Amino acid sequence: MSHSQSSRTALLWHIGVWALFALVIVVLPYIFTSSSSISMMSQMGVFIIFALSYNMLLGQAGMLSFGHAVYFGLGGFFTLHAIRAVNDEVWQFPLELMPLVGGVGGLAFGIIFGSISTRRAGVTFAMITLGIGSMVESSANMFTDFFGGESGISGNRVTDVTLFGFSYGPSIEVYYLIGAWTVMAAVAMYLLTKTPLGRISNAVRDNPERAQFVGYNTTIARFIQFSLSGFFAGIAGGLFAIMFEIMTAPNVGLVQSGAVLLMTFIGGVGLFFGPIIGAVLVTYMHTALSGFSEGWILYFGLMFVFMVMYAPGGIAGVIYAHAAPWRAGLLWRLLPSYLLVLLPALLAIAGLVAVVEMGYQLSLAYDPSSPIDLFYMQINATSLWSWLVALLGLAVGIAGVLATARVVRARWAGVNRSMQATGAKT
Amino acid sequence: MRPTLSHFAVAGSPVMLESIVFSVLNGLLYGMLLFMLASGLTLIFGMMGVLNFAHASFYMLGAYCAYTISSYTNFWVALILAPLFVGFLGALTERFGLRNVHKHGHVAELLLTFGLVYVIDELVVLIWGQIPVNYAIPPSLDFTLFTLFGTSFPAYRAFILFVAIAMFGAIYLLLVRTRVGMIIRAALSHPEMVGALGHDVPRIFTLVFAFGTGLAGLAGVMAGNYYITEPGMAFSMGPIVFVVVVFGGLGSLGGALAASLIIGLVTTFAVSLNYSIADLLAAVGLGLDGANIAGGLAHIDLSRIGQMLPYLMMVLILIFRPRGLMGARES
């Protein structure tokens, strides 16, 4: 009785969370109405699906892939070829379902390449995926009919063959198409984690030897997970193709594969919603930062390295670590120490940003002595004083962080002790 | 201009022979450059189990450091100092980066070096700018060594071959014949025992990583002025070096040498022999129609397949011989 009741509350809670997710997607264009923000939010949807599909490998099955864009990109190419076929009136297929073409394409190549790569695990698997990724990218030169050579393949998404009567010409209609697919794909991937396959994948990730002893074939579990992940990556690629109406060879390449690894890891691989945070954050920062800084890749790289070293659970992991103190009502004991770290951390970041921006000014700008706008100031990169101040800020900031981090650690130790004493769940 | 079929029909004529001789020489050269990179990568993997994703980035750093050092002094000083400096950066990376994530396993180490690729590649742009730098071959080596069939062979290429071979000999002797090499090899297989004997195993790992990245730096010094020193040079070299290491067998120095030479020769030949399979078939009297799929595939030039060939070879060897050419063990 009480068991069925608690499972029913859990079910309602899940439905509620997903309904909220869908509601946010529906409401967002009413808050951010500019065409650039609608384009950015559409990209976020695409990359949420892509990053979630990537996490089916890295987070759920412990498979580090350097070639996941293969399935994303090929899915996009298949979708665009299908759209062109509808353009040429040799095929009838509604645009709303076009991402499925990409999904099937991604699944097909996931099955082909997965049968090779998933026989191995760990670092060797990573190497094989890198090799396959490079192979597919360089084969774009050979199969110019499919990849379209240097200029890529383009099509027109307004096909007049639709289910619901929208033309999908305006970007807001494309946004809602992407949003609908994002919710469907995310729910499907979430439900997959609850199936026996999802559980076996976790077992294969945590302890392949023991999973084998229990009687599961780890290779087959990895293979199925890999193929399905290719399917969802293909859907994301299909939506990408619909949105941009063009696919080029780099879309299957290593840079794109690296980007999805970056956003998934920054978001957090340990929890299902981690990659959603990562996709949203990285897409936002990419759009926002690349506009006014040459160094956004460097900032991303530094952030990634920092997270690998100090927060391997990503942003979602950091958030989740505070769930237990929050439930125990002890969060207030941590917050003051965070404020204490925040000040020197901001100083260090400001110093770093100043050093990096001045460096780019010196190496890339046409006139290095022209002042840069930074922190509401005009900074001259050729002046020794700017460098001294920036480096001093960086050094003092780092020293301050190192000193105050001790306070945070001490507070955490205290909170953990209290929680153990009261028997709270950690 | 595209060579015509008649070249093929009269194989053995001077034109064909010249093409083959120079393809062999250039293939060997490219192979030895690949080996200079691959040897460091495979050493680090063999000793520490760490696959250094940023290896080609250290190679690029080597080229840029050599450019800066040689602009103040000369090439010979750079040849010595730049690899040492890159090795020092490698030591810092190991000491303050890899050692901290070691407890999270090899995947975390791989991720760290993956992040370093972004950081190093961007730092290079930050310091030296986007456009290629003028890192030139030293005047003392800038002459023609010999001329064959009217085509000249520069002395610098011979110098690269010489350095690469000397490097292989030195590494081999160091690992097999010296006490240091013995301790390093022992630390790989039995780290606890080596530690119990009083050796500082973490320091050995730092030294191995520094040594491996230093070798990558040396390759950068040699290749930076032979090719072009520009921010894209790491990205163009990185994946192919991984192919070499996997193809030869992870951790095997001899395998890396064999794989470097094979891949160097194969890619050079594929580019220089600009024929398609259809041309070959036509030469033996089999015509193929370009309209169907098999015909379309056969009409693709070998030079276009050449870029893909190494990766295809790697995938094939992983299917049929997963431990690579000379790998001691799987994965």
C-alpha cells in the first residue's frame, strides 16, 4: 500500500519535472523574442539532444568517444538529402518526421561502426572512435556526391509536405519543431536509463568483470547502447540540418566531436540532466563570448581542464553535492565560506581575462596599442603597467583562493560530521 | 598536370623510376618524422598507461620555441634548448596536472590531456599569432645533397633522417642497456615493488612524461622548418600520430617504428601516384563504368584515398589484429 503510493508520487514527480521542462521550452520565446535568441535557443535544443546522446556513452556506459559527431553529422546529411528529394518531388515525407531519417542513418552507422569499436573498452575504444571519426571526415573528400565537397550540401526546408500545416519557413516554427523533438528525445533517453539495458550499461561501466560473472555479455550491452546513442545523435543532426539547411564535412569531424565531449563533461556526466546544463551553457557562452573575445576557446579549455581536475562531476555534480546538506538544513553553514572564496576567485578570473585579452591584442590586433574595453575600463596592452596590474591581480587572486579554500574544506568537514551524527542520508 | 596512363604502361622508364625513388625517400622522411612523434607517445603510454592527447601540441610548442630561440641565437642552440624546454613544460603538466587526476583513472587522464589541446593550441595563437612564423632551415644545412634524375634532394632532409635514426638508437640503448632504463621498465610493470626498493616512482613517471614530450618537442624543431610552423600544425599531425601508435601496437617502440615507416610510405605513394583504381583496371584491360556505385568508387583518385588510408588501415588492424603490429598485449 505504502509502496505503491510512494511509487505513484515518484511517477507524478517525474511527470511534473518533464512537464515543467516542456513548459519552459514553450514559454521561452515569449520572454526572449529577438531572432538571435530564438536561433540560439534552437541550437540549444539540438545540442541538448546531442549531448544527452553522448552521455549515453560516457556517463551511462563509461565509453569515452572522440568520434560521436560521425552519427550526428551523417544523420544531418541523410536528412538533408531526404529534404532535397522532397524538394525535387521524387519522395513524399513530412518535414516534422525528417529527423527520423537522420536517426535511422545514425543508427545504421552506429551499428556498422559500433560492431567494430565496442568490442574494446577504455582507452582503446577511445582510440578506435578517434580513428573512425578521422576516417569519416577524410572520406568526405572521396564521396563528394554525398558530402558535397568544400561547399557542402544545402536544401530548402520549406517542402510543403507537412503534417500540421506549418511551412517551417519562419525560425519560430523551427524552434517549436526542435523543442518538441527535444522533449520527446530527452524523455525517451531518460526512460531508456530505467530499462534493464540502462541498468546493465551502468554495471558494465562500474565493474565489467562482475557484470560478466553475473552472466551479461558486456560487449553486446555496449554495442546496443552505442547504436541507440547513434540513433539519437542522428536525430540531433537531422534537426541541425533542418535549422541551418546546410551540412558540411566538418560537421562529422573531430572538432564537432570534441565540442560535444566538452559540453557533456562541463555539464556533468554523472547525472541525467547534466548534459542539458552543459549544452545550454556552452551554446550560450559560445554565442555570447565568441562575439567579443578571440579567446573563448582558451577559456573553454581552461574551464574544462579545471573541471577535470577539481570537479569531475561537472556542474550537475557540484549542484548534486549540495542536495544532502540542503535536506539536512545545513546549507547555511557552507554559504558564508563560499562568499569568502568568491572574492579572490573573481580577482583571479579578472586578472586571467586581462592577461589573455591583452595577449590577443598584442598578437592579433592590427594596432596593438589601441585600447581594449575591459571591465568598463580602457586598457592599453602595450603598457607594462597594465601587465603588472593584471599579473598581480592573478597572483593575489590565486593565493587568496588557495587560502580561503581551506575554510571551505573545513566547513564541509563540519557539515559532513553533523550529517553523520544525525544519520542524515549523504 | 595529371600523369597519364602511359607512365604506368612503361614502368621502368626514368620518369616512373624517379617518381618511385623520390616517393620512397619522402615516404621514409615522413615516416621518420612520424616516428619521432610516435616514439614519445608510445613510451609515455607504455610506461604510464597515459595516452597523451596533447602530444602533437607539444610538438607544435617545440617548433615555435625553436623559432623564438633561433631568432635570438641560432638553429643549433634551438635544437638543444627547445626540446629541453618542452620537456620541462611536460614535467610541469605531469606534476601539477596528471598526477592529481591519476586517482580517477586513465579516462580522466585522457580527458585532461584532451583539454590541454585546446589550451596549448590557443596559447600558441595568443603568443605567436595566427599567421605562420618565419622559422627557416639553417643556412648551413640549406644546400642540395645530391641530384637524381634532375631532381634535387636537400641536405636538411638527410639531416632529419639522421637525427631520427640517432634518436631511435639512443632511446633503445637507454631503455635496454642502462640502469635507468631498467628501473623505468620495472616501474611500469611492478610500481609497488620498485617503490619498495626505494625508488621514487612518481618522480620516474614525471621524468618519463618529460622525456616523451621532449621527444615531441625535438620532432617539432626538426619538422617546423621543413613544413610550416603555424597554429594548425598540431591538429594536422595529431590524429595520424595516434594511428601510428595504435597500428604499431600501443607501448611498442619497434611497432611504432614499423608503423611510422609503413604509413609514411603508403600515404606518400598514394599522393604521388595519381591513379585511380579504374585506371589500373583499364591498364589490364578491364573497363569500368563510372555510373554505377562500384564504378564511381573505382574512379576516385588514389591521392584522395591517401588521406583516408591510414585511418582505414588502423580500423582494419583493430578488427583483425587488435593488439597492433607488435603490441605485447591487448589494450
